[in-house]
Amino acid sequence: MNKWIINETETLLSTPIGKFCSTRKTDPSGTERKYVSMKAPDWVCAIVQFEDKPNEFLMVKLFRHGINQEVVEFPSGMVDDGESALQALRRELKEELGIDCENIVSLTELYSACPNPAFMDNKMTCYFAVINGYGTNNPDEDEFLESEIVSAEKMGNIVSADNYNVMMRFAWERAIYLGLIK
């Protein structure tokens, strides 16, 4: 495939969840074109399993503003500037579930984790964490969430639902494939 050349990028809007940019590019035919993209932070998620109850998983129930509804999902969050994905995961587990966890396995890194790679550039790193228990959450001041224990059977139903996040579904299936979930 021929190369695209980036001529100029201008930030149109900067928000806490990303920047919207206008970029002038020269396409492989030599024609200059203008595109809009969103430079969003990378993010992490983890399947959190109890060591003494391997058929139980810890999830987070919270409101997602993009879809205007409450969801139950894997603990997840953005990777802050200067953090590695693993550091971000540890911070998120501490904030959302009160967990200090060392038993963490990387499942995969997905560049197509954004809703639309046609104009977004972030990636998601998925992990599998095994815990002995959990504490009190300490979410950011604008986060209102609850922890929820979910059985493996119910988890299978949650991640198979048509409206469930496809990247988190992939993480669940990857953990099964790797033999982490029986």
C-alpha cells in the first residue's frame, strides 16, 4: 500500500477524554485531503477473578454517558500521561474496587478498541487479575459506581449480549482460550 503523508495537524477541541484534530494529508495519488480525528487516551480493563471462588468475578456497575445508561462491565479506565498500561490498571483497580493486586496476566493489546478506528487512535490493553478479596472503592469525584460479584454463568450471558462492549467480550473469550477461566 502506498504511503499517506501528514502535512499539518491542528487541534480543534481539547477535552479531558481526548482531542479533536483536523489533519491535512496527501493521499497515495498525490491529492491533499482534510480529515478529522480524535486522539483519545489508551485504556485498560481487567477480568477480576476470586482466587478462592474461581467461578466468581468482580465487576463494576456504573453509568456510561456516551450511551446514557447504567452498565455492568469489567473494571476499566484511561491510561494517564506517563503511566504504563499496567500502572493504569493497578490504579484503576485500587480506585474502583479497593484492590492492590500483583497476580495480573496480560491478555492482549487491541488497537481497534476504539469505537471507530476510522477517526480514533486509542488502544485497549486487557488483563486477567486474581484476587483474594476487595476493599472500599475510592472513585474519582465524578464517578458513581458499585462493585458487583458475578458468576461465570452470568458473566457468559453478560458478555454475549448484543449490546455488550465487543472488546471486553474479546478479553473474556481470550481468557477462556488461554485456560484462565474453566
